[in-house]
Amino acid sequence: MTIYAVGDLQGCLEPLLCLLKEVHFDLKKDQLWAAGDIVNRGPQSLETLRFVKGLGNSFRMVLGNHDLHLLAAARGIKRLNPKDTLQEILDAKDCDELLEWLRQQPLLISEHGFVMVHAGIPPQWSLNTALLRAKQVEKVLQSNNPQPFFEHMYGNTPNGWDKTQSKNVQLRTITNYFTRMRFCNAHGKLELNAKKGPDHAPEGFSPWYSHPARKTLSENIIFGHWAALEGEVPNSGLYPLDTGCVWGGRLRLMNLSTRAYTHCQCS
């Protein structure tokens, strides 16, 4: 079995099909991992969601902020904004089935010597701590009553983890780390407004992966979310897969065995 990991699809199905054809992806023996943000902003959000769900056990993913936004919007928590391309999913006859499947997906995968997360892991958390925190959110998200989670999911505050926070605030903080983080300080204090590249870090903050005492330095981490990185980071053991396909860039696929990248850009 060959495992491939792909960056943020965001409703860009054609480049994904291009990549799978390029590497001769075999549904019977290969597996595709996706680093979150399956939907939104691209032209085929509904078709993309249907396609990856249809891959069955040959597909794994972690949730990204756009995926969670879709789930919240479907519950009336947040209105769609003009840039969203999610209405076709909400109007689809199989909407409930698709969203129930999406709601069951994890925030973090740690298998085969790799860790996959949408945005990153804060420097103050070890992998074991990150897995425990992810399970906290997944347990509520996948429960029979996820409504309170979605009602408290949005917001930039608090800007870091504190064990004295209420449950709902803790869940929002964890979600922000795993699905929205770019810049933070060494103690995990978040800066969620800055979205440019690492050279534009706000004063007192650095890219989450760049802190020398980061507790996951020994891990191989696959992540997406940060298109402004243009797929390049100076640190070893990091595999940035969001190369801005939805913004006119390429879609990136990684072979976990060889760690080689394949790219495709389809009009």
C-alpha cells in the first residue's frame, strides 16, 4: 500500500483527479490522506466532498477550519459569506449524509511515522498532549449533541490554552490551534489576524513550527492551511502541503514512503 497526502482541496476536484492519475492511484491498495479544508472557495465543493467520501476506507482526512465552518453553517450558527461556495452542499439531497460523515472526521492523525493536522501543533504541547486535546474536541463534535460546540466555536479569544478555562472555551482554543494557527509565541499565545508569510510575523510572534523548544521537533508533521508559505519551510520533519491551488497555485501530493512531492495545476 502506498499512502499519499494532499493539501487543501477547497473544492478543487479537477487538480486532485489530475494528481491521482499522475501517480496511478489504485483504490484497491493505496490510501489518500487530506490535510483538511476539503471544501469552500473552489468551484466544486459538493463534487469534491462526494468524491472523497466515495473513496471509502481508501481515504483519511483531518478537519480544517472551512470544513468546520460548513458544519456550523448547516446548523444555523453562522451565515455564509459572499466568498463561500458551500450553498450547493446545503441544498443537495444528500447533504445530511455528507455532513454526518464529515462530522465524524478527526482533528489529528498519527500513524505510519507521520502526524497530520490542518494548521499545526502549538510548541508547548507534546504529541501525546496534542492527541488528548484533539480527542476532547472529537468526542463532543461526534456526539449526539454537538450544537454547543458550534455555538462557541468562533472567536479569536482567548489567545492561548489555560486549564482554568471553561469547557467550551477550551474546545475553541484547541480548535483554533489545530485549524487556524499560523503565528504564536513560545508559550502558545496565538496571533490569529496575521495571514501573510513567515517574514511578516507580528512583533513577539513567530511561525508555530519555528520555536526551538517546540515539543514536537522529533515528529514528522504534515499540515496545510498556510498557502503563503508556498510549500516551503526551513525546518526538517515538516511537510507543508497547502500550495494555494484555490488561489491559482498548484495542488501538492506527497508520497509518504518516499516523501516526494507531485504537483498538478489544472484550469
